[in-house]
Amino acid sequence: MNTVITLMSALSDPTRLGALLLLADGKERCVCKLMEHLNATQSRMSRHMGVLKQAGLVVDRRDAQWVRYRLNPALAPSTKAIIKAVVAAAAASEDIVGKVA
């Protein structure tokens, strides 16, 4: 149960949810692209990505001056199911899709 609470808490912020939607395709993204798509400053984006990383949802790697993020490939099947449901629900919501597109 605690894992679900941590997961839902991590996804409760629109910027973090938007980042997850951008990473949902499994591709790696530079933090600069996440910042651009989500209209976030570097410090704000880093803080939000730290929350997603701490929740175990994303992994990162340093690439010169930038950090690249992707979904954690070792996610538990139950977590993957929750993410799939969240992505599907977000895709049906014009509010969120419009901010990420």
C-alpha cells in the first residue's frame, strides 16, 4: 500500500505527471527537452525529476552538462499497470495533453 501512496504522491503534480507522459514511450529525454515541453525552469524541473527518481519511476544518466531521464526499466508489474492507467486517463484529458503536446 505504501508504494501506491508514494506513486500517487509523485504523480500528483502537473509538472511531474507531464514529465511521466513524455517519458511513457520508453525513450530517453534530456532535461532540457522536458523543461521546454513543460515550460519549467531548470531548478524546478530538477526538483520534480528528483521526486520521480526517489519514487523509483525514472532513472537518469549524466550527459556532459545535461541529465537524461527515462522510465525505470525495472518497474514492478503493478507499478507499470498504474502508469499505463494514468497515461490512458491523461490522454483522455485535454487539460494535460494540451500542456504536454
